[in-house]
Amino acid sequence: MDLIIIITCLIICYCTGNAIEKKHYNNIKERELRLYKSPCISYGKIENLNTNNINNSHLVSSSVVIGCDYFKLFLAKLRNIFGGNVSAYESVLDRGRREAILRIRELAVASNASEVINVKIDTVILNSLHSNSKINPKVCITAYGTAIEYDK
């Protein structure tokens, strides 16, 4: 009887978490299509940046705190017993990074910037999988860069 309850809870957690993740991915894809190539994002140093026609530049930054569902937490703890990569968290990190980048792109569009250069992404684990807390592990992903507005 206890096994049936545990399996039922895992199935409910899987279905709920999967539906929420799918909804978030669809939202991200829709916003990415809306911002397609506007503004341009650069992750490295730009060697031949023409500073003569820059009208304005400013910092754009965004932070996203995202956690995983209980089914992924269960899979991660199971994987922790046997060792190896915890692949259950890969989609959580992917969603968080994409969301943070989308937010800085939306900020750049709101300020009429045509590109964001030197984008950096930082990831911080807010609570460890190995801690004794009963809280789901969460990560804070911060993306920041320099938004540049060119003269027209």
C-alpha cells in the first residue's frame, strides 16, 4: 500500500513538473522568436568596435532564481547515491540561462539599444543537494552586459 502511494506521488510530481516546464519552454520560445536578431548579443570582446557612432551605452542585467520539481529532485538524489552526472538539472539550468538572456534582451529593446556586448552569465547554487535541508535546490542565474545604442 505504501509503495502505491509513493508511486502515485511520483507520477503526480512528474506530470505536474513536466507540464510547468513545457509551459515555460513554450513561453521562452515565443519570446525568443519575437526578439529574433533584435538586439544582437555578443559574448566576447569586440575587437573592431566603432565608438564614433555610439549614442549611448549602459549596463543591462537580470537575475533569475529557478528550482526543480520534486520528481527531478528524486532522480537527482537517486543519482547521487550511485554517482555520476545529475542530468535532471540540465533543463533547469537551460531554462534559467535562456530566461536571463531574454530578460536582458528585453531591457535592451526597451532602451532602444541595437546590441548587447560582452555578455556574462553567472550561476550560483542557492542550496546544495548534499545539505540536510528539505528545500528544493535552487539556482540563481545572473546575466549582464553592455547595451549599446548607435546614432541613427
